[in-house]
Amino acid sequence: MARDPGEYQIFYHVGLGKAASTYLQDRVFPKLANIRYVPRDRYRGYQKLIERTQDRRYLISREAAYRLTQRLEEFAAFKADARVILVLRRHDRWIASHYRRYLKNGGSMEFERYADLDSPAPLFWGEQKMRFMSMIEAIESRFGSDPLVLFHEDLKTDPFALIDQICAFTGAHYQREQIDLSVVHSSWSDDQLKVTRQVGKRLFAEVPEAAQHPGFHRVQRRLRLWTCYGILGAAKLVPKALLDPHPLIQPDSLERIRNHFEEDWDACHQYAQAHNPAPTSLKG
């Protein structure tokens, strides 16, 4: 017999990618007590897990990035009263980090085409997909409640206050000594990414196309990643004199993005101040 949806509450962390998702999934969520965390590698089986367990609270995390609308629709179809956790990162830093990952994975287009504020049909990230208040409004409309809006930058300035807010929102608790505050993984250098961008122009398409067969797609993606890691390793040996002397991302381009979305960023902070629960310390 299927469980009555009224018996349990789900908290859904919608990871935007490059906004502390991996850190929370690996270092914070597994340490929370009084809530069952469903790891990202078990996301596809979360419905069966809920059916065979008797917990009252579940925390599920799934990265959405530019598939945000699709992820919200999928999850709302299962539990329309789920409570959503959304972690944001200032627009320029967030999209720059996405771009670095794109290059690390074999991408080759310039930043201005990757984060395209002007085109009505951007290849990757366009103006509308980069607006955070639109994401918040989409969550409100699908789940009928205010999401918990947190900020990536707070993990550096006061990480325990951010975790306390998660606990106040979910009813979980934790022990501070169990939380590892170290960096999950370090970034690749700009010089290495300049090399992968140049090599990627000759080896890969600017916009990767997924194979139709899921199994073949996984193999194709794995081979591509292995190739890219090899290129990144070899890039350390390239003399600096042979590298493009210009910045990986032009500062003017980042400043334009920051200025363009300044109002959106301020609105998100105002929303969090108005709707987030007080970050009462709930450590165990």
C-alpha cells in the first residue's frame, strides 16, 4: 500500500550548480539528524525509498542548473507541497564558475557567447535563465510556499549560520564538530583552461550533443571527460609564453553581468530577509 503523502514532508534542495551544491551534498546534508537525506546518486529511486521507509522528513538534493523548470515540474508532480531550498551565488561569480566547468569539459566558445545577455536564442545561458527572482517565483507557483533562499557567499563568512537556517527550515539538527569546512575540490588554473579551450576547438563541438541511447551517451561522456583530464594535465607543461596573454574572462564582461543583475541580486536578499526563518542555532 502506498504511503499517505500527508504522513511525511519532503525538503527539496534545487542545486543550481557552482553554488555550493557538492559541498552541501557531501559535507552537510549527510550530517543532519532528524531527517533522512537521499544522496544525489540515489535521486532516481527516491520515490521507492520513501515507500519502504517510515521517516517523517526527507531531504532530497538534485542539481538543476539550466534544467530548472524541468526539475521543478518533475518534483512537483510527485509532491506539490514540498518545501524548497535554493542556494544562490552572485550572478557574475556564478556564471563565471559555470563557464570554467564548461571549458574543463572540453568547451571552446568565448565567455561572451556562453553567457549571452543579448541574444533571444542563446546557446547556453541567456538573460532570462540567469534571473534568480524568476526562479523563486517559479518555485512559489509550483509548490505554493516560500523557498528557503540562501547565499553561497555566506559559506565563507559564516557557514554555521547558513546551516542553522537549513535546520530551522527543515526541523533537523547537527553537531558542529561533525561538519568539515574544507574545500571539496580545487579549481583548475586559468592557464590550463586556456589550453583546453584551444584544444577543444579542434576536438569537440562548442555545444555537446548527447547520443540518443542513454548507455552510449554515458560512454561518450566518460571518454570525453578522460580526454579533457589528460589535456588539463598536459597543459601544466605548456610554457606561459605560448599561452593567450589575455584574461580567460574579460573583467569588463563580468562587470557587465554584475551591473545588469544588480537589482535582481538585491531583490533576492530582500526576499530572504522577509521570508527565511531566523537562523536559530539548532546544533545537536
